[in-house]
Amino acid sequence: MKSINLQLTVEELKLLTSLASDQVFRREFIDPKMPGYKGCRADVDLGKALIGRMRAMIGDDNRTTTPAPAISRPMRQRVIA
């Protein structure tokens, strides 16, 4: 595999990461619902790995943390008249 060096600002890398993430989401969840779509799971997996590497480079680790627990709220009781 050929390696390429590219210089980007942090803002450019953040934008590129966001756009790539949106595209991978589309390929994984939206495109398969289209008639005649023939996807490649290897491309989706490679895209996810690449996005992870880009996020690690910019220090955007808040997406890799576990989600906050849901707030439990008391259930309301319905009154049937």
C-alpha cells in the first residue's frame, strides 16, 4: 500500500473527519435500503478505522467514551375516568 503525506490544520482535519463519518454512516445504514445497492463491508470497516485514527490525531476522544447513563424518571400514572 502506498503512503501519502498530507498537511492539514486541526480545523481541516476536524471537518474531514466529520464528513467521512457522515459518509460511512450513509454507506452502512442508508444506502443498503436503496434498491439494487451492492455494498462492500470491507470499505465500511476501513472507513471506521480511518475515522478512529483521525479522531485520535485531533484528540477527539469524547466520541469513544461510554455514553452517560439515562436519567430515570418516575412513571406517571394515567387516570381513567
